[in-house]
Amino acid sequence: MPLSASRTLAVVILAAVIACAAAAGAGAWRFHHKNPKAPVVRLDEYVVMGWVGWDSSWYMRIAQDGYEYTPGQQSSVAFFPLYPLAIRAMEQLGPDVYQAGVLVTLLCGPLALLLFARWARMRVEDETTALHAGLLLALYPFTFFLYGVMYSDALFLLLVVGAFLLLEKGHLVPAVLLGAVATAARPVAPAVVLGLLARRLEWKRERGERWSAIDLLPVLSALGFGLYMLYLGERFGAPFAFADVQVGWGQAPGWESWLKLHWFHTVFSHETNAETRIRLCVHALLTVGALALVWPTFRRLGWGYGVFCAVLVGIPTVATKDFMGMGRYLISAFPLFLTLALLLRDHPRVRHALLAAGAVSLVVLSAAFGLDHYIS
């Protein structure tokens, strides 16, 4: 991207990071002072603790003590190993485990957004649309998970965007290597493998070149996923342990999950409080919106990115019982944000409204996360 557009996006990202960190820190301060069971932390720790919550404890345990597995119950094997390994590596530089987790996210998230804007510029050859796409992703309500939260999303996004960016430049082997590392971060290997493979074959066809055996190398991007399965098989005798323990979170596969009966029961139950009902409806609406963008992504960005988004969005959509977490998972379906920018190219008022609503939501959700509300 040209310097001016890159600078604009960088300023927006920096402002978002500062605003979200302040909101999360304020939320953590209020939570720790109102909750007698929570330890009161020092003033300099509030920002860090604002980004630590919910699944962060799993990553902390893995980084410090390794994996454990109890069949059919919540267990740490549900969380893939790359992010805990990155936390452990960061700890070697001096930070404690929580500081290390936040630093890894803070280093990866903003860089992933800048790489995304560069990738978008390559795809559409239009710096204005690429900037708009970058802003839509940077101010997407759940993107606060890239600004410091001790979750793996920022690391995964950085790797997968980097893989596709290298692929667009014709660097097949480095792209496959990054893809392989990415599949050790999140259980979405089929999306990465199929997306990289389809885009590589499409890339060769666009240049009038014939396919060869080397163009099948993206299949090897499943290596990170495969190595984790080998580890689980060797350590626990259960290569699919990460899937088995989903039952512990009430995510048993079957027609009840596929038909989202739990979502309907919870949303329409008179016993459900307003916060839970709103949360489930927001995640469901975002899922529907993402699914609606998949076909335009096929048409505007090609089969590679269409397949990537279809599988990446489709896997959790089918697997989830109530759409919880989908708002966060959609961050990784980054081509959808470029598709949205293309669709809104002639609708600036809608785009401005989305950006404004996203900016406000970022701060509000950051504060809620710091207050220990269940967001995603």
C-alpha cells in the first residue's frame, strides 16, 4: 500500500489498541475492586489483567504445565499448541506467563492487520478499497481479540495472511511452511489446506501456466495439524482428543447441534436474561452475515479464497450448538472483509456507519471483557 494509506491504517490501529487497552484496563480495575474473591492487582498490572480471561487460563496452564486429557471432559488438549509454545518462548525474555501471552498477541495482531491491507492491495490493485478493507477489519467489533487478549487468534491470523500473501507473490514453499505452522494454532486445517491449494492452482491458470506436481505442495500445510494429532496419539492414545473433549463444553456432534436447538431453546426461553439473549443473537447474526458474503467472495476474489472462507466459516457454524464464539472466529475469514469493502465501494454512508458502530463496539466489548463478561 502507498505510504499515506499505510500510515492512515497504522494510526487507526494504534488508536484502537490504546482505546481498547484503556477500556479493558478500566474494566479489570472495576472488576477486581468489586469482587472480593478476585485478588487486587497493582496499578501497572491492570492493562495486562484486562486482557486475561476465560480461555486464557487454559493457555496459561498449557504453557506452564503441558497438556492434560480426560476423555469426555473439558481438557487442555482442546487448545492447539502453537500459541502456548509462543508464550513459553516469550517468557524466556523475562515477562511472566500473562504478560508473555498479552505481548505475543499485541505483536501479532497489529502486524496481521497491516499485512492484510497489503494483501488486499495486491488482490484489487486499488489502494482506497484496500484501506477500507483494512479499516473494516481493524474496527470489526471482535477485533479487540487482536489487540492484547491472551487468545491465539492474532497469531493464527498473522500466519495465515502471511501464507496467502507469499502465495500471491509466487513464493510457494514459504507459503506452505507458514500454512503448516498456522495449522498448529487452530483446528481449521481443512480451510488452510484447501484454500492454499485452490488458490495456487487458480494462480497458475491466471498466468497461463500448466499445473505440475509441485503445485500440490499446499497439501503439506496440514503438517502442523498432523503433528499435533501424532503427539496426542503418542501421549494419550487419542489422536482426536481435541475433538472428543468438546463434549465437556456441551458441543457434542449430532443433529441437535446442527439444527441449533440449544440456540432456539435459550433465546426463546423466558428464563434467559437479556445479556445472554443479545449475545447469542449477535453471534448468530454475524454468522449469517459471513455466510452471505461467501458467495460474493467466490465471485470477486476467486475460488481459492471462496473455498477458504466457506470451510473456515462452515466448520464452526455446523459444529457449534448456539453460535457462541462465531464473532471471534470470523476474524480469521479475512477475505470476507475485502469482499465487504468491494460491495460497499459505492455505498460510503453504509461503510461509515459500520466503521462508527465497530469503533464504539470495540471499546464497549473491551471494557466488558475486562469486567469478566463472557464475550466469545
